[in-house]
Amino acid sequence: MPKHKGGQGIKAPYTTTHVRVPLPVKPEVERLISRFHESGEIAEENPLTGIEEAISFAKGILLQKKSAKASLEKLLTAIYGQKISL
């Protein structure tokens, strides 16, 4: 999605807002904004923050009694934050 410059009568196809951002966080926010303009969506980078959380997620997948392929796809998707097909 190209970055919209705006102007009189030109609206972006999404709603916007103004937020004050602390300087230490500003580079990360700018990176997220540029990723949004490049792909049109924001995906979580790594929703699992620690090894304990990953282990509990894996145990939850095992309780679902799905095939090994489906279970691995779910686990890899959770770890890497993007849809993975095996």
C-alpha cells in the first residue's frame, strides 16, 4: 500500500490519529508504520515472549489431538508470527 500524502479532498483509506510517542520508542513506531504502508497490515512479530509461554502453547496444541503436520504448523505460526504451511 503506497503511503498517502493526503491534502485537500484526498483521504487515506484508513482512519488515522495523532499520538505523542516517547523518543526512545519512536524508531520502533516508525518501523511499524513503514511496514504497514509496505504490506497493508501489521502482523505480530513474535507473540510468544518466553520459553515458558511457548511450552504451554505447545502443550495446548498437543491436547487438541490433531495430526503432527497441523500441530507443527500451529506451533511454527505462533513462534514466527506468520502463517506457515508444511
